[in-house]
Amino acid sequence: MKIKFALVVLALFGAAIALHAQDGSYKHFVGRWDMTLNSANQKYPSWLEITEQNGQLSAQYVGRWGNARALPKIEIKGDHIIFVSPKEEEGTKTDLVFDGVLSGKHMSGTITGPDGAPWSWVAVPGPASDPHPRNPGDISNWAMPVQLFNGNDLSGWHMSASGPPVWTVVDGLLISPGNGPELITDKKFQDFKLHVEVWINSESNSGIYLRGRYEVQLETDSVAEPPSHHTGGVYGFIAPKPEQPRSPNEWQSLDITLIGRRVTVVQNGITVIDNQEIPGITGGALDSDESKTGPIYLQGSEKGHVKFRNIIITTVQ
């Protein structure tokens, strides 16, 4: 009798799993989402990707900082979603529990923020992958190259915050402050080629944010971290291959082409990322609206110092 009962329970359980896999309630949630968290006085860009395989859901998330990471929990019932970002990743005393609903093509909901106050969040679908991506070599309507840094001062740029430490110009070189503000172009761009020459001091870290959303990493302090965290990689998403030798205290060149969300990175004349799609924003992005133009921004909030020269942009007309 006990055996028969157990078999019935297992059959019912299996049927429930099958029903969940077949009812399709999760299908409208599957995909990439550009998120914004709203505290009482600040907006925090974020990103979420939900995938499904055999009725089992999984998710990766980019929070207020850091790289894309797998989430330990995601549940979808009807138009209701719950997912959890661990406190260890958030630097908070408790996990962040995102509770929301899907309405049309938008998600919205609430969390208890790191400050203990109620925060809201919204999410819209990220840009779809281009089924016919353009090869940068096929584009003929490039404009004339423009110098973004004049070698004398910060004309055309602004810092994300005031007060020391600050970005400086010394002997024609632009120098990051180390644990200071970010440096952001006044102008915004869509598709472009960017040439930058960098000198990365030992044990230093910075980055070049494309449209203010996608970080190409610059570092000499992350050798123990994943390859996508190394110089030339798109932080947390795309590793440079072949990865170039670590070269602190030497001038290096980076030629970066961004068309849509596809990026090519040439480091010291060697292609390390070849026309690959960037899945979503990286931690530290200025906003999560991937449909819009955005500035070039140089990261100054990490440690150490990086020197920049010959920052030249060529846009598509």
C-alpha cells in the first residue's frame, strides 16, 4: 500500500513538473532585460538574463557593480517573478529579494534596498540580437577622426564627482586619479572606432566604457581573476583571445570598434575580440538604456594610475 501511494505521489509530482514546463507562463520572461533600480535619491543601472532549458529556469544578473553572475533562485508563476541576489555579492546584510510582475513587455517590482528602505525597479527588454550583423570592414561611411583629448586640459570631458582626487594632465598625458571620479565625454556616440594608447602602472586598474555601458578592461592587478577581467576583455562577458602578455609600465594601443552591440578589440595590433556580441551592460554603467547613444568614459574609481594619450574617435556618418 505504501509503495502504491509513493508511486502515485511521484506520478502526480512528475505531472506537475510537466505542466509547469508546458504551460508556457515563463516564456514571456525569457530573454535579456535592461533594469533600473530606484532608491529615494539615485538610480542604479542593472541587467538580467533569464534562460530556460527543459522547463528549468536559470538567470544571470549584473547589479550595481561587478560582473554578470548566476543567481541562486528564480521563480515564475503566471505574471509574477521572484529572484534573489545574494548578500555576499551585494555587500548587504541580507539578500536582495526582487519581487515583481510582468505587464505587457515591461517588468516592475520592489525590493528592500541595502539601506533598509523600499526601492522600486523596472525592466524592459534588451535589444534583440542582430541576425545579420555588419562587419566593421564593410562600413564605408566613416567620418573624419576626431581627437577626444587635446593634451592640454580636460576640455570636452567632465568628472562624475567633485573633490579630490581628480584627473590630471601632465606633460600631455591624461592620468587617472586612483579611487576617484570617472571621466566622461560631454558628447555621446552610437557606432564608432576608438583608438586609445594606455600606460598601466603596476597594480593598477581602470577601464574604457563604450557608450558609458560596456567596459573594456585595463588592469595589471587581476591576474587571479577570470580571463574576461583581464586587459582587452569586455568585463565579465568576453575574454580576450589570444590574451596578450601582461605589460605594466609600457605603452600599449587599443583599437576598439563598436557597431550595435558587437565589439572588436585590437590590442597592440592583435585582434583579441573579433566582432562579438556584448550580452548586456557591465557593472558601473551610467545607465541601462542600450537603445540610446552614450559617452566614452574612463574609469577612475579603481586603484592605481593609468595614463592615456592619443584618444581618437571615428564615428559612422
